[in-house]
Amino acid sequence: MNSLNTAIAFDHRAHALESVNKATQAHVGRTTQVLASPQELRQQLPLTTALAARVQQQREQVRAILNGEDSRLLVVIGPCSIHNIDEAVEYAERLAELSTQVSEHMLLAMRIYIEKPRTTVGWKGLLYDPHLDGSADMAQGLHLSRRLMLRMLEMGLPVATELLQPLAASYFDDLLSWAAIGARTSESQIHREMVSGLDLPVGFKNGTDGSVSIALDAMRSAAHAHQYFGLDAQGRAALVATQGNPDTHLVLRGGHQGPNYDPQSIAQACSAMRKVGLVASLMVDCSHANSGKNPQLQPQVLQSVLAQRAAGERSLRAVMLESNLLDGQQALCDTLQYGVSITDGCLGWARTQQMLLEALQQLQQ
């Protein structure tokens, strides 16, 4: 069976081991493949002492911005998803150069999204299918994903991602400066428990219906200590005990009824947060429902955020943007165009650079 181990389907009608083995062969519904444990992958691709210190410094910078202690704007930006390592590195090199130009007023963190939630089926991301062919080489996906994040850190860029599969978080959480919990998982108890044990700032997105109550419940839950069923660094089943994560915030991404980045929506979100004892700290996702899934409208959303900040709205502390080397999106096929997203549409680099330099001028004023 090579490296694959057939999962045992227990037949409760059979009591003899021979009968169980026959039932296994006849009714098998899945296979399993042993992967490296989080500890083993970290040993294969270690975080150096110097880079570890950089991650801690970047986390403190993100915390300071989200807590209102640093007046800069946090900008989480990059491709909707990573599917080509060379493209991601080229984009990061450009972003790192731009980051030095805007660092006085903006902290740029690169999106390294290696997992993609699917409404039904489809490509699940670099972590799950790095070869884009359905081969599900997750062992290679884990290796490539961690290696890419380390490369971003070497360039000086903070790493940001969405944590979709809780079992995968331990493979990368030592490299992250910021993480998101998506609109479909903010209500998940498992994700709230996971966040309660992370030593980094995390944003919870409002629900797909536009409601912020689920995200606020998630923030309050994640701030508390939890004990839950999980895995240790060696990949063994374990009781995980956490102390709670105080560094969470709300991410507004719009909903079925439309955008929620306008001044009235911002005021309502701040009021709702204060009513339950939360600090009003907001990130606006300039994509998704806030732009009507039209990437070319993202600069318009950013302009609104900057105008509201200029008018004195201090709760607006961060934005998220989907950007790639080239505009638009493409379907997954055998002849992919270099630099174009294969998931959500993105804003091309030329417009991205122009947008951020214009934002810099406004923030300077």
C-alpha cells in the first residue's frame, strides 16, 4: 500500500478479526497518508533566531496599530490566493520595496493565503493541491507554504494569512504577524478556541449576511481561556489549554445587503462593540461584498476609509486589499497566464502601487 494506510471500517456484526479485515476491504470509504508533524516541519524549515525576533517585532507593531497606540494604517495586501511560488516572490519583492517608501504612515503586510474555503468544490489552495492537478500532494503543500512564508520574512515583510483548517495552524503560526478568521468560520467554536491560544493579532470577519454579532461573540470567546481537544507539536491527540487572546479585532467585509464601510455602518459597528465591552478597532476589507467583488472598486473603498480617518474616525485602523501582478482572474486550466489570480479577481500591481502612493500623500496631510 506504499505510504497509504487503508482506514478501518468497523463492521459491528462481525466479532472475529478475520471478518473485520474482510469488511475493511469491502467497505473502505477513505484512505489516509501520514504527514510530517508540525514539529518535524519546523525542524526541516526552521525559524532562525534573527527571524523569530523580527516576527515578534512585527507582531508588536501590528498590535500597536490595532490598539490605537501607533497612528499608522495597517495594510494587509496581496493575492487572493497563492498558486505560483515565482509569482508570489516577484510580487513580494515589489511590495517590500514599496513598503520602505510608505513605512512612516503605513505598515504593509503580505497576504500569503494558502487555504481557500469552497462553497461546494474547487481548488482548495496551495496547501492542499500545490500542483493544481487534483493530486492533493499535501506533504509538498505544507513544505512549499512554510518555505514561502520564510522567504517573505527574509524580505522584511510581515506575513498574514487566513486560518481555515485548525489542524494546519501549528505548521505556520510561529511565522505569522496577523491572521484572519473568515466570515463562514467566525461562528465556529473550534476556530474561537484555536485563536484563544495564538500569540498574534487576529481579525474576525462579520458574517456573510453583514451582521457583526457573530464576530463580536467570537472576539469575546477568543479572549477567554479554553481547554479543548487538539494536537500537540508531535501530531498526537492532546488536551490543549489556552490563556486567551486579547489581540482580536473586527473585520468588515460587507454582506448580502451590500457594503458596510460607509460612516453609518462604521458608527453602528463601533457602538455594537462598545456595548459588549470591546474596544472599537476596525479593519475594512476593501474586497468581497464591500467592492461588489469588483477588484477595480477597491481604491474607492480605501478612499472612503482614508476620508473617514481624516474626519476623525479613529476606530479605522486597518484595511485589506486583494492585489496581484496583473488585473483580474482566470479559470484554472493547463495554460495559465502569469501573474493573474485563479480565485477572486485582483487589482494589478500598477494600479496597486498608484493607489498606495496616493494614500500615502493623503495620510501625510
